[in-house]
Amino acid sequence: MLGNFIYYNPTKLYFGDDAQKHLAEALRPFGKTVMLAYGSGSIKRNGVYDDVMAALKEAGKSVVELSGVMPNPTVEKMEEGVAAVRANNVDFILAVGGGSTIDYAKAVSVAAGYDGDAWRHFWVEQADPAPGQKIVPVGAVLTMAGTGSEMNGGSVITDTATKMKIGKVFGENVMPSFAVLNPRYTFSVPQRQMVAGIFDIMSHIMEQYFSGDDDSTSDYLAEGLMRSVVASSRAAVKDPMNYEARSNIMWSATWALNTLIGKGKTQDWEVHMLGHAISAITDATHGMTLAAVSPAYYRHIMGYALDRFARFAHYVWDIPTEGKSDEQLASEGLFALSDWIKEIGAASGLRELGVTEELIEPIAKATLISDSGYHTLDFAEVVDILKESL
């Protein structure tokens, strides 16, 4: 296993079908005023809001509510949250929802303590908070599995004016202090959103797996997680109320992107760069954008790492190796990936997401280029991949 690294993750997890019973206990060490951030209000219909408010009352907190956090949170919404934090002297931000809401809470937690253009400084310029800058602590109650945002420092924000969607990975001081993971809280998520989350998990693992060429423990962990995601997704699509499947999906999502399997890896995040550009232009669901472009992207770079793609075919998809070249195995593995995308109901093409030929060039121009994978794309290659993904 190559590289030198430090591994530390400060997020405390409460997992299981009674995880919410620990919320009041988790909240007590923090200050009096809590900003409760959530989305469109589904948590009020499924009972999660009542559970959370009961815990906040038990912990003796004053609550400032901020609703309406959208699936691709915007700079404008972030600024609304910053204003609320400052006006109410908020001590703690509790995000209740999926990855977008948690990403949003982390963005506000950092931006509220910065005197300047936070979007440009932290996202466009990729700066880190200065030593001593105030960061409002964050906690999470997860209601949709996918992003892993509950146990990492990532925060993706969209600037609607420039059509740019950019992720910033902050350090341990921005990671949630705790996260409550009750798989039953994900049961009310519509099936399409569940599937989008499932592919987001798979993509997180693949983008770390398809890099490096050493014998890495991280890759063995990644293969096990991918096998679990595939098996659990099939069970969950057949029966969305299957607790075992949904709990495995939730746990895999957390471990897919809590920085563990990325240790010792260079990591290729080009699929996410493509997906972010598509979402910025069309507002399409994040996980679906990843599903739509992954097969074409991986076919494009497959020849630069045939042995890794052959390994993916054998160890993730159980494709026999006897009598086959690495190229044959690699191709079969990507066909298996495409078949699985269709099987679970994820997007198998960009047209499903409203992308037309006329949008290809604007999306390509909005795509950031990652240089840490097996091959660095140029603009023409980005265009070709998007066209193939239609």
C-alpha cells in the first residue's frame, strides 16, 4: 500500500432503528441555540420532524428553523442561512435530510464565520478556513442514503448565476460532530431517489477504486463495499421496505466516502465533475447524472488500466476469467455495470435527464478536469463522452 497518510474521523455515529433515541444526548454538549435546517417539509409528513423536535426540547435547546434547502443547494440559499446564523447567534446547526441538506449545513457553518465572498473563497478558490476562524459545529439526522456527507467534510454548492456546481472538501473541523442513522427514516424516500442514492454510493467507491496500481488494502475494502451495494440494491428495488437491504445501503454509503477507502489512493473524480456540470446546467438529480455518464467514461479510460478493470469484472461482478484477456474481462465488467444500472432503474442515458445535443458544449465547458486518474481528459474527449452518454 503506497503513500503516507493520517486517518482521523471525528464524527460519532448512532446507527439502527432506535438511533434517534440518542439525539438529545448528542445535542447536550453544544450551545443553547440550534438552527434546524431541512428541505421541502417531507420530514413533517413522515414523523421525523416530531422526533427531532422532541429531542431538541429534551435537550433544552432554542430552535431557529430554516426550511427549503433544495437538492442542489445554491449560493443564495447559503447566504440566507449565514444571515440566520448571525442574526440569531446560532451555536449549532442540525441538518435533517439527505446529503444536500448536510452539505448545506457545512457550507453555512464555514461561511458564517468568514467576512467576504465565501463562495469565491472556499469553493472557486478552494481555500481552507484560516486558523482561528469560527466554524459553527454541525450535526446530522440522515433521511436519505447516498452522499456519505454525514461523515465527511464535503460540501457541494451551486452558483446559479454562473451555472457552476463545485464541491469543496473541508477538513476534520467541518465534519459533523455526530450523525443519527436510522434506516427506517429512509423508507419514505421515493424509489427514484433511493436508486439515485444507490448509484451515488457506487460511484463514490468506483472513483476511489479506479486509481493507483499497487496492491492496496483500500481496493479490497472497496470491492467488498461494491458487492454489498449491488446485492442490497437488488433486494431494495424489489422490496423498498426490506430493512436489512436499506440498512446495508445506508451503512455502505457512510463507509464509501468517510475517507477510509481513499487512503493511499490518488482518486479519480472525473465522473463527479461531469455529473456536477450536468446538474448545474439542467438541475438533474445528482446520482442519476453519474449513472448516465459512468459507462461511457469508464469505457473511454479502460485501456489505460486494463488490469484494474479486469479485476473489477471478476471480483465485483463474478465474471469468470478462464480463457479471457484482460480486455475481454474489462469490457464484460462494464457491460455488467450498464446492465445493473438498467436493472435498478437508474438513468442509462442523458436524454432521460433532459440533455439535448445543444447542451453538450455548455456542459463540457462547465466540466472541471481531474488530473489524478488513469488518464486526463481534454475538452474534445469530454464532448465525446457526453455525446456517447446521450
